Amino acid sequence: MSSLYTYFENLFKEVYTLPSIIVTVSIAVFIAYLQELKDEREREQKKKEDNASNEHDDKESEESEKQEGSEDPAPKRKAFALPSTPLPPPNTTRIFMSDELAEHDGTQEDKGIYVAIKGIVFDVSTKKEMYGPKGGYHCFAGKDASKALGMSSLNVEDCVADYSGLNEKEKKTLDDWFSFFEKRYPIVGKTEA
């Protein structure tokens, strides 16, 4: 770049006509543009070479692991991923009284963990780490938590079945939660009317 500045310095020491100056400046700008293109191509080429080198290293490490007899580790499951097996058909014939539902809060090992939304009871026992006694969503366990889910609240006092006081946005949130649970957890019954 310094040679370009020197070129312009020398250019204006001489007496030139305006058209020749315009042509000269245009050529200099074009040369700078070509240099920038060349630099960009070199960066892209270097990036491709680095990626190819990384892929080669990854293949070598995979081959060495296979040769050592190590198996591929099981893929990590996301906390709220869809189940890998289909859910059983919904059981809507069983009716849970509120005291019976409360027994399914995860504190009794021999009973599952249930959460009710809009009167439908879901078995969330597969996510004991989330809905069990030490889980962040334990406040929902063993009760119909419709209002709390609609409000996006973790307060125990909001975990009630009556969601009639929710505004439209909160009702949409509740519907989204219902859909979320419906796709991930088996339906094991209904709450009392």
C-alpha cells in the first residue's frame, strides 16, 4: 500500500491534465480492488485447507478409537427432547380425585409423578430430575398446574386448576404447554370435574 501512496505523491508533483489524472486514479483504484480480491481468495483458500486438515484429524481420531475397540458414546439426550419411542394411547377413563393426584408428587417411590393440565393428567415420571422433589418443576407435580403454566409461574400458590382468570396471551401459553406435554408424556387420566 505504501507504494500506492508514493505513486500518488509523485503523480501530483508533475503537471498533468485532468483526464490523465482521472485515468491514473481509476487504474490505481482498480489495482487496489484486485489486490483486495487476491487477499480474500487467499484467506478462503487457507480456511478450506484448515477445514480439510481438521476433517482429516477427526477421521484419524475416529479410526484410532475404532482400532482400540472403543465404542461410540451414546448420543446425549436433550432435556425436553421428544421421546424416542411412541407414547402409549391416552387413558382418559381413569378419574383422579385431587387427593389421589397429590399422592403422585414424586415423594413416594412406588407411585409415579403426575402433572395435570386443563384437567388431563400426564405421567412425567421419566423426568424425575425435573418434576421430582429436587427438581425445579416439582411445584407442578401432584396437582393441576394449569394457571401456573399459563402464567409461567413457579409459585406453588399459582398451581391451581382454575385458569379462567388468565388473559389471552396466558391462555395461549397454557395451550402451548398442553401441546408440549401431549407430545412428550403419556396421558394417564383426567381430574375430577
